[in-house]
Amino acid sequence: MVYSMKRRFFNLKPKPRIDMPEKTIEPKRTLKPSFAYLIEKKREGGEFTNEEIRQIVDSIMNREMPDAQQAALFMAIFFQQMSAQEMADYADEMKLSGDVIELEHIHHPKVSKVSTGGVGDKTSLVLAALGAAAGVVMPGMNGKDEDFVIPTVTKLSSIPGVKVKYSIKDYENLLAKTGCAIVEQCPEIAPADDLIYTLRQSTATIPSIPLITGSILSKKLAEGCESLVVDVKWGKGSFIHDREQAKQLARTITRVARSLNRHSVALVTDINQPIGNCVGTALEIREAVALLNDEKGLEPQPRGPNGEILDPLFDLRELVLKLGMEIVRLAGVAGSTLSARQTVNKLVKDGSAFKKFREMVIAQGGKVDWIDNPDKFPKAQYVRKLPAPKRGYVHTIDAGKIARGVQVLAAGKDGKYDPAVGITEIRKVGTQVKQGEPLIMIHYNDEARMEASLQYFRDAYRLAPKRPKEEPLVVERVA
């Protein structure tokens, strides 16, 4: 069921007054504060009332507030922050700027998973199927993301025939039928956030914790989730480069979600290097399918005698395991940590998650034989290695530069990605390499694009004579 809240943004004519025999008291007229006053109030560290936040959102939706004043307002919020109550009111008002989906007719727990970025991150593809296989409805509308990260819907679109644009009604039918869906965000969902996000991009206020919190919660609450699992990423592959800021965001999202009567768990995870063994579109689909078909399940695999990483999917495996455990626990499918771990492992090992992924692809019009036989995906005409310039250990990888390089390699003039291109066989941090050995393998179809992307890839790697200290993938859990 969909509740439309957009009516308040139209200039409706007031109903005619009915003459009464007794004296009628005129309603008290209240003067709305000026936009300049609101900007000054936040600039000086003041706290907005619910009415003032409603005025701000309404004015942006109605195109009443000039762009210059919007920019000044959000810059003031960027520096002065918002209280938990302000953020809750802000998220709620943006949610109510469009349609709100109610999934009460689907009698299963509804849990959404959202990530604040992620280079090479295929977890959303895997977790949608994994959650649905556990009996959890997984609403999955994808909105705007960081401009260098390949959206999950773009990756899914590399499967021929897959449809990602749906009406709200058809989206609800998908969830009722398969329990999961990965689609583009409907324009009727939190339209105020769409307008504000565009402004944030042009004013360098994307990393604002209050604005991120309001954006995430408004969209997820509007798309029908009851609970929320958030993967807050920090590092070079995210717009959040500071670990402590990521922790603060995780705490803020969970706290504000509680005030909006939603259960939420956030994991702070490292994205200084790409997740998994590849970055691309079809390449990442193939890797997600490989993980779903892996009889070893999601448990960490043993390392070599010198501590070297032997499993190229070790980080993807761990991330899916940890996030999957949070999903089944929030949904009430599993109680204890051990039970949650056993549940998600079993669903991968026995093929239930892969079966659900096939169902989702079929429901969205995709050619499922490409999932059954991933060799059907197109392969790039050329493959070239990025050689190590010297002997040493991989000390750091700049995931953001890797993402930029893949974007140059894959993005066409029409905005579509070449599904065949990308990078594979990523040498991870801590790996020892000899001079000339490949750091990555580059799959490409266009020589000029490959040359343009090469500098990004070269700049992404730093080698050192000693093995760096191993950093944890999951930094903190916030509930």
C-alpha cells in the first residue's frame, strides 16, 4: 500500500467558510521566518524547530528558496551540525515529501541493507538473496551514490534482460513474489532528498553527518523497511576518509533510527582497498555468483605459512557473513550470534541463497542461463597486467583511484558501462610481489581508454620493503 504525502506541496484553495450564528474566531496568522533568518540561526549554532524544518523542506520542494540560500543553509548545517531531534524531524519531513510504501500485507520481517559506498563491493547483490532465502523481505531501491562508485543496479543490469525501473506497485509485487528486489529508486520516493543531494554535490557538503543521516533514513523508511543494517565505510574508497567520523556517523544513524521507531545496526568497515577480487559490472556479478555457489560457505579460509592471503574473496566472505548475521538477527530469524552465523553459512552452503538469486533475476526479466553459466558474459578483447615497479609488499591501495580508473575504462558517452571491462586479480595490502609481477589485470576493449585509466591504477598502489600491519575489516559494531 502506498500513502501519498505530496498533496501538501500544491497550492490548494481553502474551503469556503460556513456562516455560523455564533461569533467565529479567525485563525491566528503566524509569520514564517525568512530564509535569511533560518540561515543565520543555524550559522550561530541554533536548533531548528519541527515547523522550521518543515518550512525548509517545503520551500525546497516548491522551488521557493533560491539556490544561493540553500547552499548557505547546508554549509551552515555542515559546520554547525544538527541535534538528534533535528535529524529525526529532517528525515521524517523528507520521507513525507513523496510517497510512503507500506508493506504490511507482506507478512514477513522487512530489513533493508544500505552502504555508504564501496569499491568492488558486491555484498548488496549477495545479501538480497541471502536475506530472502532466510525468510526476510529485503527492500532494495538504489538511489544516487558516490559519483565514482558503480551502482548495484548498474551491475545487475549487465545481465541481459534485467529490468531495474519499476513503478511502486510493481516493486511491491516483486517483493511479495520473491522477497527481494534490486531496482532504481522510484521518483516518488523522497523527492526532496533527490533535490538536496544534487545541491550537496555542487556545494561539497556530501560528507555532512546530519545530511547523510537524513538522506539514508528518509529513503529507507519510505521504501517500506522495518529495520535497517548500515555498512558505514571509511577510507579512500568512500567520501568518509576518517575512521572516527565513520564511527560517529554509525552512532548517529542508529540513534536517529531508534527515535523514528526503527531498529538499526551499523558496522563500520574499511574500504581503503577494493572488496573482493575484481571491480567492474559483469565481473562483479560473476564474483557474486561464485560466492553464492561456494560450498565452503562464508567462513574465513586458512592463510599460508607466512600469513599470506590465499583466498581472494576473504574480505567479501567476511563482510557478507557479518552483515548477513545482522540481517537475520534483526529479523528475528536467529537469536544468538552463533545461531545467526550458522544460518547464513547454511544458506550459502546448501544453495538456498543462489536459488533465491536466480528467482530475483527471473522476476526482473533477466536471462537466468547467464547466472547458471557465467561464461556467457562477454569477455574483454584485451587483458594487460599492471606490473609492480619494484620488489616489496603492497603497503596501501587507494580504492578511490582504482574506482576512477575503472570508470574511465568502462563508462561510455551515453552513461552506460561496458560490462566486459574492469580489473581482476587484485593484489591486496600485505601481499609480497616481485618486480614486474602483476598488481592487477586490466580487461579492456578500447586502447585509448585503457591508457587514460592506467595512471589512476599506477597511482593507487604503494609498495614498501616491510609487510604493513594488518587492519581489521570490521572496525566497530553499533547497535
